[in-house]
Amino acid sequence: MTVSAGRPSAAGVRLRDGLPGADEGGPFEHPAYLRASAEHEGTETVLLEAGDGRLALLAGAGTLHTVYGYPQPLGVTADVADALVAIDLPLRVALSPLGVGAELAEALRGRLPLADERAICVTDLDSDPQDAFDPAARSMVRRALREGSRAEIGAVQPAFGRLYRHAMDAMGAADLYRFSDAYVAGLAQAGAFQVTVSDADGVAAAALFLTRGREATYHLSARRDEPRPVPGAANLVLLEGLRECARRGAEACILGGGRSGDPKDALLRFKSGMSTRTLTRPTFSTGG
């Protein structure tokens, strides 16, 4: 194991190679998702274990960090919190703002250094998601439909990776966000579905959603550069994805935050117009 030279020093806390069980946790504990993430980053999957609690982590170059997304601990949250505080390796932890992820984050406040805190948008799925959209977002959906856009829900398509990387290149995004076709295929194995909105010029926008049990996430999305997509295509993608998440049994979908911590961030404002609440997610880091 990559971190074998820096085993936790506290009694009863250990790291071991492995993955959660196939039926444990939410979308970000799915073995296929963890494997895809580790391969993408060039890291290894490990389980932090202490008492009756566990947390899936990625290990590389003598450091540990939670997986990209919104992970949750398994088992007893307090045991996981104690273990994270006790280990003697550089650590970075960012968790789901819902459920036991939020409970673990609260248990870590004041015990691990706070590196960052971001606003995260969430849409509750106890009614038609469009009911939560603000007037501007509803208007954009209507415009997309009026101009002939059509939405399709189905399996993850091989072409999505290319569309997404092109969008990341246009934004000058870091290499971490240029997800490979192998990563996208791993999402399919983890149960992701794709929403595609097409207009007269073909695929206008698409997004991948992850659902597992009561949890769902708007994970990756991109739209066509040229010709310019029909206005409202991205809003329609999100609406139909949220509806499908609800049909699959999810009670809430995490839309995520912005590209920065700025409250005026354009992506954050886009998501907040289609969410029911905004939560705060801390990131803890011990350096390294």
C-alpha cells in the first residue's frame, strides 16, 4: 500500500487496502466509483477503520484524501472522527453536506484544521423539481422546449467524455477535471445515467447523475460550444435529471457549488436557481 510507511499511530486505528461492500453507502462508496477515481488520480483505494466506523479514502505519495464528490462514512460516525484526528498522515477531507457526511464534518470542527468552506446547492425531491426553480430557470426551460429541444434519459454514452473534456479545455480547468473515457465508463458501472438534450444541431448539453438509495448527485455536465446550444438546454438537462433521480428513489440531489468560493460565482447562481436549499461544506486539511 502506498501509505504503508506512515501507518496510523493511534491504537485501534488502521488502514487497509480494499473497498466497501457492494451494497454499502451512497454513490461515492460504490466500488466501481472508487476504482475509477483511484485509476484517474493514480492513487489506491484504502479503508480507514476504527471501532465500528469506516471511511473510504484514496492514498498516494504518503497522503490520504476523500474521493472527489460527496462521500459518507460507514458505521459509527464518532469512531471515524476520532480516527481521522488520530492518524499521523497528511490528510484532506471533504464530505457530503447531507446525512452522516454532515454529521462527521460537524464532529471534525475544531479538531482538524479548516482549509476551506463552500456553499453547496441541494434540491429536495418531495415534489416536482420544477416547483423549486426560480422564475428565470423555469423561463429557460420553457424556452428550450419552445425552440424544439428534446431530452433523452438513458445509459452513459461513450461520447460524453469527449464532450466534457472539450468543455474543461475551453475553461482552462486543471488536469484533475479532464476525466478520461475509462473514468466515464466506471461511472456507468457505478449506476450513473445520462441526460442528453438535443436541438437542431445535435447534442446541445448532457449530464451524468449518480443515484444510490436515497442519495443522488448531479455529477458532471457539459454543453456544446459551437453552434451555440439552444438557450435553456442546461436547465432542461438538470430538470429531467432531477425527475429521473426521484423516479429512482432519491429523496434529494446534490447539485454542488460554484467554480470558486465567491458567492457571486456564475455556476453557483445557476445551481441555486434550481435548488431548494444551500448548505455549507467544509474541507479539512492537515497539510502535505
